[in-house]
Amino acid sequence: MSKVEILTFTDPMMGLSYECEPIFRKLETHFAGAVEFKFIMSLLVADVYERVNPRDLEVSKEFAIKNYNARLAKIYADEEDIAGMPINMDGFQLFSVNETSTLPLNLAYKAAQLVDAARADLFLYNLRYATVVECRPTNRSEEILRVVRKTGISVEDFVAQHKNGNARAALNEDLRFAQMLNLRSLPAYLVTCGEEGALAQSLIDYETFVSLIARVSNGAVKPVPPARTLDAVRELLQAHPLISPIEIREAFDFSSVEEVADFVKPLVDGGEISVVDVKRGWFYRACQDILSTLK
């Protein structure tokens, strides 16, 4: 079978990529075994002072960053309408006079990838969840290490990849790749199959991905609706132990999150998954028995 790669050029802080997760779950289940996902770090905010209001900066750095955080929080909140994935901006303070770039977040993903490639994408998901759902200041090292532990990645090895320069070298490779494509905006997507490729430089929907996959695979790779069973949900949870009902809805073509809740109720009642209530929604978290099968 032809294998399709979807490369996403993004930044761990991006709410747009977070809101794209339901589309990725649908691609993952409808193109099972035929599509692979890769994330290319692209450093959305190299220096926050390049983005603040210059007039605010004349008052003080603290004032400028405070107002920028407020504007950014409004942008995040508006992005919730894209897919409905819950976003909470209560007390949002991602940037400060000490945390002025998303470089730590980009380096963190590359370090996680170097230490534990199987859990790196889960780490990225958890990092975004901490940023836009828990509203934690994830630019800070202690917050990043908290997510490292939560994901089950060795903190010692993670820190070592920073100290030895490997994480920075890996990030530089990602940045060179993104620069080579002359990207105009993030997120951007490069869909490839063999020697064929198609670049999309804006947020795109599931149908557009299907069209691009058909184009680069010359029609060889087609979606197949997955079986809607509890075992199929269990399998999805092995790769995504923290997941929104919106993602499950899209993965298995449910009509609503309420239908999802009714379907997975036996897993909740049996203690296989728990419900995590968040502002304007909820997530499911898999128990350790399911997580133990994660390769």
C-alpha cells in the first residue's frame, strides 16, 4: 500500500493546530495504516517584543506584554469555534518579561522526540492541553518538565538533550526545512506520497486533506470508515490516552458528543476511562491498563 505523510509545520502554542486534532483523528481512523503524521517545529514567536503594540512598549515592557497576552487570549478564545475543542483563557499569561519566545516549547518537542519518539506527539498534545485548556504558563521550564513527567518521558534524558545541544540542532533542521518552503503562515501542511507532494499554507478541513491525499497518491489511497466498536475506541485511546469526545466523534462518525458519551459509557462505568471536566466541555483519560499497551 502507498504510504502518505502529512507534515504539519506548527508551534506547540498554536490553538489552530489544537483545533485541528479532530480532523487528524478522522484521518487516522479513516486511513488506518496508510497515513503517517509528522510535526515540524516552526517557531511562531521568536521574540514577543516584535508583536506587542509599540505604543504599549513605550509605557513599559510589563504593560506591553500584559496587553499582548490579553489580545492573544482573545484570539485563542475565538479559535474555539473552529472545531469546538475547549479553550480556557482564565488568567492567561504565556508571555512575560522573562518568557519572551516560544523557543522553549519548540525545543521541548524536539527533546521529547529525541528521548522517546513514540511519546513525542503525545507530549505535544499534552503541552497544548496545558497551554490552552489548563491555561498554564508553559513557556516556563518547570511547566515543561511537569508535562514531561505527565507524559512518562524521562526527565533526566530530556534535560540531557537540551544540555548536549541535540535538541537545538534538531530544531535548527526543522527551521531550515520550513524556511526552504518559504511558508507564509502557520500552520501549514505538506502532504506527500513517494515523489509527489502538495503544500497547503492555511488551516484546511478533512475533505481538503482527502483531496490532497488522492492527488499525491494518484487515487491509490482512499478513506475507509472504521468499525464503530468499543475495542476500536480502546485502540484509539492507546495512542491518545487524553482525548476529547469531539475527536472520538470525528474518528468514528458519531453525530454528536452526546452520542459519544452514550457509546463509551461502558468504558467509564468499567473504570477503563475517566471523565475530565473542563471549562465548556470534557475529556476522557485512559486508565493505566490501556496506557501500558502503548508502544
